[in-house]
Amino acid sequence: SRNLLVFACGLQLLHSPGLIGLYQSSQTDMHLSLTVPLCYSSASEDLGCRRGDFSRKHYGSVELLISSDADGAIQRAGRFRVENGSSDETLDYTPGTWRRTDVHLENPEYHTRWFFKYFLGKVHQNYVGTDAEKNPFYLSVVLSDQNNQRVPQYRAILWRKTGTLKISLPYSPTKTLSVKSILSAMNMDRFEKGPREILNPEIQKDLLVLEEQEGSVNFKFGVLYAKDGQLTDDEMFSNETGSENFDKFLSLLGDTITLQGWAGYRGGLDTKNDTTGIKSIYTVYQGHELMFHVSTMLPYSKENKQQVERKRHIGNDIVTIVFQEGDDASSSFKPSMIRSHFTHIFALVRYNSQNDSYRLKIFSEESVPLFGPPLPSPPVFTDHQEFRDFLLVKLINGEKATLETPTFAQKRQRTLDMLIRSLYQDLMPDLHKNMLNRRSFSDVLPESPKSARKKEEARQAEFVRIGQALKLKTIVRGDAPTSLVTTGLCRKEPWESQLFCSTFPYDIVCADSWGQSVLVATDAAGVMLLDGESLPPVHVFDRTMVVKQMHVLEPQDLLITRTDKGKDARLYVFRLSTIKKGLEERQLIRGKCDSRENKLEKTKGCHLYSINTHHGSELRIVAAIRNKLLLITRKHPRFSAVATGADSPVEEFQYIREICLCDPPVVMSLVDGPTGENDNMICVAYKHQFDLINESTGDAYRLHHAEANRVNFVAAIDVYEDGEAGLLLCYNYICYYKKVCPFNGSTPMIQSNTSDFHFSWNQMPNAIVCAFPYILAFTTDSIEIRLVVNGNLVYTAVVPELQLAASRSDIYFVSSAPVSSASNCSSRDTSSQSSPQTPTGYEMPMFPSPLGDGEAACKHIFKIPLCNLVGRSIERPLKSPLVNKVLTTPAPTMVAPAPLISATHSLSLSRMEIKEIASRTRKELLGNLSCFYGTSNHWCSFGLSLTYLLLPGTATFELTSNSKAT
């Protein structure tokens, strides 16, 4: 009956365009209400989709695949991870819902090829030295502006035989940076020979060769045509021609090009004498040149049954697409049918002519690390352009992941070691002759004496000239990592932010969501409730309440805060309903004296606390008082918490036990056990280690030791994989994933696990948020976005003067960024005129210049909706605590906030302003479109019309097109 009611209401709502979003929300709420357990779960606390549960099963499971001949005899067998995206009834999980926004290139070149982009052709410094094990290393350092955002920073690359390490360090005009401090940040403090600067500009050529060992910018993929019923590679390679459906698939992949005289990337094919065929398939995708080795286009020999010439190319491709005719019920392809020790990934493609769709299945050799995007369920694509994007991104990510397998990684490490040692031997004669000791451990940007200034300027000019010549040569050769994109005009990324509040006048200490509002704590003005731009901030507590940490638990009707001012630090608990009632009745702003009955007495001196964040029958709080942990629980069940009727909920809390540690904890996180009885754990970080503490016994277990002289602990985030506890341990530039399973009674089994992995951030984070499938690092001036499942980078956004405010529900952050930049479209750059070394609009939004003398800092609060990141909405009240409340004039005794710009005024644009915006937007769109269509083989004529509609409180622009090309 409820379904019918919602359906009937939906029919009514659909008649009103403005209520469509409300109808969709009703659908979501209905679904959640049927799946949520009986016990209430907080919007801020019910973060199973954010901090867990995630499953590697979304990326397939490893199976032993056996191929047999026509007589049934076993020929070959191999272990492959199979991704089919389908919901198998025999399995106990459902693959995640696929979204168009989940398709990302992992570790994209325009974010990872630092030396080419930020160093080559620019003034920078290179150093050489040997570590404590007498292995040579190189260090490159440049002071750069973050993509012309006027956010200066140091970028450093450490070249070692084990690979490269890249970090960014903040720039300070008053504090010079030394090579020694940079290496210390990279966890290198002991040397056999200290680093000395290399003055020879030719070193740039050698370092560029070292960077190219990371892998090719361009890719070659095999395409094998298989008829229905073919079970051996000899049969598949012997297909002289394809079918109409196969030709249609090839035209979707790319353009047919003539090999003779071809000047682009050739992928090992002969472009002079036609020995490898006459034509081939080629395309450019997101700056990568892709050449396909198509079996039916390679030379065919009637005498040679094995078709060695075809196998020579396709058998030596890391990734091969197998296009198989027939329906799903026919005999299926298995990777073991192909006799190749080099091919690690197979993409099985089937075409269904009945509904004009493609079905995809991925086989990866078991040693290949996980890579995205995960297949949809079912893995059927009716939109051919979406299928092409998904397939090409999957193949590119798959080849990059294969290079991390032991087979390829060992070869790459041997090559890198040989190159580094060879270069070191070539530099040995110059170590004492040309390298000046005064520049050893010098400042990164040394000031030359006046007598040597002209000589130094001449050397730098030659240094830049040689570097720019190398960069140009790399571009002409086609090996340049570019950000040129030819796949679409504009795509909304899931991490795109929205303006929540402009020109906030105070520094935010901490915050948390309350409905659609945000409760914000400041040192200068106390605690305020913000409801975005629609209403001015409302004071809740005055500045005598110095709140340093807070949690808003709506279903529990609780507000937990930690006030910290010297020895008087305590935990306070309030009822949200009481606070809301006070706001509605225009009561005076509460202060510290008014909150005496709300403090938890035994928490005096508390410098840190943590609460459980997952589904559970009771609320647990662990308060850290110096080196002592105080475990507190709530007596009453959540759903009867309000039944007591008392204004203060202090009496509902009880103290369970105290646990003594060897040192005061810096970071804490609660880990829920599978049963909740005597197996709940507390992860604490102190000194140089992360420990697990059993809540019941107080026993401590070593979880991880940080191998670094200085440790800056950032976070310990609980992530549950298939119901089993795991932790993301974050400190310095490092992020470790450690699985804590299985629980054996009260003792966790902490040991090396095949699912454990670690990765390095490019910049030291101040805060980390996990929003599966993403993990976001908030630094001083950037947001670095990676994938939880493998730590691969997908995006880096420059955000000046960045501070994370709240992240337990939607993500709120503070920045000096202008209103228009953080909410702009994250469209990939489509301008063919952008050179590879030129930062593009896709990578970073433009931010304003630094403040001049006398200017006041202008802070803005932005919001990233969590549902955009995780793909499903979070159940929470849609009504703000400020709705239907009469706003009162602040009392004279309190600190009055600076006036904010009202939403109505900020959106009241004059007709001339609207015309100017429309004209400027149209020019930008036409410029991008002309560049985009200029890179394609298909020309079209199109027209654009921009119309604007100004409604009360809104400004809407509508774009229409009469393009004749798709």
C-alpha cells in the first residue's frame, strides 16, 4: 500500500517540475526505511557507505580457468580474476551500482609526470648523493606556482632504484628550505655521501629518461576476433575477415588509418613497407595515442596455421580485447585458450543485435592489482559512447596496473638501477671538479654573490634553453604527457563542490552537520548555526564555550562537545531538542555558566575523544585524559532517549572502565567487533606507533610502527571490508591499509595480509576523509583524491588556504577561493591549443591573486554532497533546525558577526550584468567547442543560443544546440 501511495504521489508531483527532486528523495527514503535495522542510526553516524562496507568482490574474484580441446582433454589452466558485473544468485553480495561519474583514469600522466610538466625547461636544481647503503640517488627540486593559481610550493622528486617519490612542501617567504630538510621529509636522514648540486644542464635529458621508466604515455592493445564455437587460439587467429558487427565495433574504437607514411604513434607496426598490414585502428583518448593490433588487419597466411605474424603482435600486448560472436549461452572464451605469457588482461566483448547493446567481461591475471572502474550490474551498455569511454579507461588502467606486477616491477627496477648507476659513474669525474661544496646542502634557491650573478644568470638561461628544447622534442615525438582530451565537452565530477556560505568572518575550529545546516565552533564568537545563504548565522553558545571538538547525533537527540581551555577541558552533552527549543523561543545565548549541568564530571582534562561510528545498540565514547582512556556508554536505548524528559542527558551516561596507556594518544578511532561483546577495539596513535586496545581487557597489540624520525599522525579511519574490520593508518605522507581479522575471541589476529597495501600522498594532509570509492586528503592548499581500493590518484584540486570543517555527513571545507571557482564544472580541457606544459582548466579552477596590503581575508564555506561521492543518499532530516524559526536580533553582550551578503542581494543581477555573463559564457563555450570539433575527423556546423531566466532567488542559464554531429 505504501508503494502505491508513493507511486500515486509521484504522478501528482511529476506535473510540477520544481518537485521532481522531492519525488526522487521520497523514493530513496522509502528504500532506506525498508533496509535500516530497527534501532535508529544517525545520519552522521550511519556511514557504512562512507567508512565501509566496501568489497573487493566488486572487482571480481580469482578463479582457476581450464581450457580443453574438442575431445575434452585439458590443454591449459590459469588463475585469473574474473569481473562479470552480474549478480550471481550463488554469491552473497551485490556488486555496486555503476555510475557514469565513476569512470576515471588512474594515476593520470598530467598529474604524475612531474619532471616533464613542472621541472623540464624551468629553473630548478638537481642533486646527486649516495644513501647509507651506498646506492646513488638523485633529487630534483623546483619552486613552482600551483598551475598559475598563485599558490607557491616546492615540488621534489627523489629518484632511487626502487622507484620515484614525489612530494610537495609549502613555501614560506621567511623560512628557506634546505636539501637536508627535503630529504628528511622523504624519510632519508643518513647518507654515505651528502647530496651535491649538479650544474651541468644536460642532466635534464637523463632525468627525463628516468621518468619515462614509469611507463609509456601511449598504448597498444590487441583486438582478436573469435567466431561462435571457436575454442583455440589457432582458430581465432585464422579468421581472415570479421563480421558486420565486428566492423561496427572497430569503428566505435577508433578511426581506420593507412599505415604507410603514418606519422603518429605506430605501436610497433611497420609504417614503411606494409609488412604488418595495410590499415589499422587508431584513436586519441584523453591525451593518449592508442593503436589497436586487429587480428583481421594483420597479415594472414594460408600456409601457416598458427598465424605467427598475428601472434607476434597480439601475443606481446599486455591487454587484448576478444570480440566473440554468438549469444551468452554459447561456449565462452577463457584466457587459457591463448598461449601467451605476456598478455595479462583480456576484455571479452559480445554484441547483442536485438537490443543494440554490448556486454563486457574482464579477465585479469591474479597478480595484477585491482583497477577500476568496476563493471556495472549487469555489465550491459546500451549507450555506445559510454561503453567506449568505459572500455578504454578500463584498458588503460589495466595496463598501468599490470606494470606493478612482480614480473614487470622487477624488470623496471633492474632497468632503473642500471640507469641510475650508469649516470652516477658518468658524473663521478665532475664531483670534485665542477661541483662547488658551498652549494652542498645549500638553500634550494640560493642567492648568488654579486660578482657571480651574471655568470649564474647565464648558466640558468642555458639550463632553461636545453630543457625547453628537450620538452619540444618530446612533444614532437608524441611521448609528451598531455591533458588534451577529446572525449566530451563537460562532465560533472562527483567531488564538485557547492557554495554553502560566502564571506564567513571567523576562523572555524570544528563543525558538524545538523540537518541541512552546519553547527560551527569559533574561538572569537562561540558556536553558531549556519543555514547557508538563506539565513544569517544564529548564535547557540557564546565565546565562553571554547569548543574544540563536536558531534551532532540527530536520532539520539544529542550534541557532544569537548571544550578545551587549560585544565578546565571537559566533555559536555546536550539535547538537540532543548537547543532547538531555545532558539525558537528566542532565549538568551547559552554560555559556560548555563551549561554546568551538561558536563560529564569525570572527563576533566580531556584532550581528545572518539565515538563509535557504525550500527550498534549503544553509543560508546572514549575520552583521553593525558595517558588515560575513559570508556563511557549511554544507559538508555536510542529510541527512548527523549522519554526521560530531563533537559540534560548527563544522567543517561555511565562510566565503564579506565585504561592506562604508556603515552597520551594523538589520534583515536573505535573499531567495532563482529559481535560487540568483548571484542570492540580502540586504535590509538602515539610516539611512533599505532596500537589496538581491547576495550574489555585493556590489552594492547602493536598494529603498525612508523619508520620515520618525525611522525605527524593524521588519522586512523575504520573501513570495514565485507564485514571485517580494517584501518587506514595515515601519518606524514603515508597511508597504510591494515586488515584486522579474524577476531579470535578477544584477541585480534594482526598479521600481514594479501589485502594490505600502502601508498604515498603528494602533499602532507591535515585531514583525511573516506567516502568510498574515494579517499580525500585535505592539505594546506589542495584536495588530493584517490581510490580506497588501491590508492591510485584520480584528481588533484588546488584550493588556497584550505581547511576541512566537517565530514561526518556531507563534506564542508573553508577556503579563500572565490564563489565561482569551487562550484565550476570540472570539465576536462578540450583546447587543442593548450601545450602539455600549460596547466588546464580541467586540472585546477582559477583562484584570485594574493591579498594586497590592508585587505581583509575573505573565507567561504563550500560543500561536497556525500551522495555525489558514494552514489547513494544518506538518510537524514531534510528539514533544517532553522526552518520556521523567528530570527531575533543578537543580544548586545555577545560578539556581533560581520554582516554577510544576503542571498537575495547577491543574486539580484541587472539586465546588463546578465547580458555580459551570457555573452562571456557563449564566447567561452564556442571557443571550447571549436577546439573540440577541430580535433575530430568529422566536421559539423552548429549554432548555440543562450537564454537566461531570472526567478526569485535563482539565476538559470539554458544552453541549446542544433549540432548535426554527435
